Amino acid sequence: MITSEKRKYDRIRSKNLLSFEIIGSRGNTIDRSMGCARNVSESGLLLETHLPVRQGRTVLVSIGFEEEIMELKGKIVYVRPRSGKRYYAGLEFIEVDRKDKRKLKRCLEFFEPDPTDMASPILYN
């Protein structure tokens, strides 16, 4: 079977609330909003939001883990409308500093499901 899956990293399902800013070409903030990370990997996340974002836009996401906040910059690679005036936006991380990259890895390791735990609510794709 041939697949078009391009991801290098497994995604972990999530329902983490986050805030994000849409960044303009001059580095200015165009808009701010809240959303939910529906899944996360080392290379990106799936953002659910009520704000109609555009493909190609740069976004700065702030997401909490334990007592720390990660600020992850990414590019919107696709947008899909959902029901109820919601949107799913695929975000690919760009320009993530080492400190936030380490925090993200710790977060993913913490929420990584145990494959032997059949009751685990967090699953790989």
C-alpha cells in the first residue's frame, strides 16, 4: 500500500489550550486568539481555532507545560474548515530555540502513551 504520509515524527493527541499571534511580514502582530492543540509532534501541531487563519502565515504559539511556557514559531501549511465556525490549521514549527525544543521534547515524552495500557486516552495516529 502506498501512503502520502510525510511526517518524520509521531503525533500525540492533545487538547491543550494555547494562545497564538499571527505575525505579519514586518514582524508585527496582526491578530491574537486562543485555540486548542489537537495533536503535537516535534515538528508541528494541529491547531483548532475559531479564527479563520490563512495558509502561509507565520504564527507564534504560546503553550504551557508544567510550570513553563513554550513559545514556538511556526508556519501555517494548511487550513481546513470544520463545523460550527471552527478551523483546523496544520502548523509546522520553524525557528524553535534549543530551550523550547527541550521543553517540547520533555512534554512529548511525558504524554507519550504506554502501548501496553489499553485505557490510555492518548494515541498515536
